[in-house]
Amino acid sequence: MDRQHLVVLGINGHIGHHVARAFNDAGWQVTGFGRSNRRPIPGVAFVAGDADDVDALRAAIGDTDVVFNGLNLPYHQWDKGRLEAQTARVLAALGTAGKTLLFPGNIYNYAAGDRTVTPALSQRPQTPRGEIRKRVEARIAAAAARGEIRAIIVRAGDFFGPDSRGDWFDLVMLREAGKRRLALMGEPGVGHAWAYLPDLARAFEKLAWHRAEFGTFESFHFAGHYVTPDALGQAIVAAAPVPLKVSYFPRVLMSAMGLVSPMMREVAKMGYLWEHPMQLVDPRLDAILGPGFGSSLDVAVAATVAPFFGAARQAA
């Protein structure tokens, strides 16, 4: 039997890299697409190209039936229709033959009062970034409704995992790991949704195998780890090879940093995600993944934290 083939658009990104690894480990033939092969994976082919070029995207996809869209733009460049235009280019490259698009969603589509976030919950974003994400998904849903593609969206919380940079672990929480400091994000006692990237990637792989059983447009919510800052902090402290001084990050600093950083200005607008409990819930996805799926919080955090303390471990 021929191996299933997946093309990962944006293989150098957080989720794209882990998806390529998960599918490759599961026996798929995997091809990555990006400007350069910055993070080679043994067994994974690579095609260089510009994501702004529809012809380059189309050539990379070829006759492949399953495509993961891991492309993104810098956070402060989503507006003025740019993120939607990027999605439109991917859809144009997919064509109208019914290929399956795998797409990572986030929680921005929902409001602060949405304590339990299920796929059936009405989307009512309360920020411009949320409205953009909602419109992007609407474009995908419209293409599926026209019969041009099949689509599977998996919504997840904030990313973390080994070899992941540009997320909250290195930008804020462990930014001063060398000084043995840990800065917790969020409000005491308020749960927050986190997605361990290797587990999320494996969830995409399992859904891809089941794609023939689904409708033309499906949305799933990946529960991941829903934990308070203190619980996450305890797991990080337990994983660190050195004692850590623990404090809460004063998020007012994000607004101050936003005076000079366009990205931090937009990040600060999403503060409600840390102030209100918003838990991703999806019994249907849980049933597909099966009991015992996913890494424990301690295991996931330990794998993520290890690179931050390499020098400290050697000196200990």
C-alpha cells in the first residue's frame, strides 16, 4: 500500500515543524514548504518557495491530497486584509479537486464570557484580531461549502513544546531563566488553555486518517492542558535543575512595551484571555483520540523547559 502524502506549508513554524515530525513518525510521506530548510527533519523532503507566490504553492502541493497550512504572519501584520489574503492564496493553490486542508485555529474567535468553549458555541470575537481569525475560517468554510476543498480545523490554546521559540515560555516566563527567575502569566486561580505541540500535531495526524468519515468542513477543539498559572509554575519549578524565584509577570508592561513595539501593542489587546477562564471542550475529539492520549503536564513541561537550563544542568 502506498504511503499517504502530506505537504506542510510553513514547515519552519511552531506548529508546522511539529506536524511534519508527527506525520513522518506515523509513516506518512511528508514534504515541507518554506523559504529555506532551517530545521531539517530526517526523512522529510523539502521544497523552497515564497508563500506569496500562488504558483510556488501550487507546485509544492502538486497532486497531494492532504495539506497542512502552517503559514502565518508576524502578529502585528494580520490587519489590512493581509492574513486573509494569505489564506486566499493557499485556497487558490489547493484548487477545486477536493483536497483536504488541515488548519490550526485559536481561541480568539470567542469572548471573555465564553467559559466553556465547544465547537457548537457561537463565535463572537471581542477584538480586531479575533474578527480577522473568524473571517479567515469563514473563507475556508466557504470553499468547503462550494465543494472545492475539505477542511479540518483544530482549535487549541497557547503553544508550548521543545524547540519552540517565540511563545510565552521564552518571551516572558523563562526569559530570565539564566538568572533563575520564572515569571508566571495570567491571574492567580484562573485557568488557561495550553497546547503541547507534539500532542497537537499527533491529533492532526489522527484526524487526517479519519478524514473520509467527516463532512466537508469540520471544527474540533483540542483540550490540551487547562491549568492555572500556579499549577503550571509548579510543573516548571519541578522540571528545572536549579531553584527558581517565582513571581507574576506584570502585564501592564505589555502596554508600555507596545508604545515602541507594534507586536506587543497588539498582544496587550488580548489580555482578556489571561483574565477569564476559557476552557476548550470537545467530547467528540476526545473520543476519536481515545483514552490516555497526550502527554501529562509534567512530561510536557519537562521536555519544554530542558533547553532553557542546559548550561545550568551541566554546572550542577
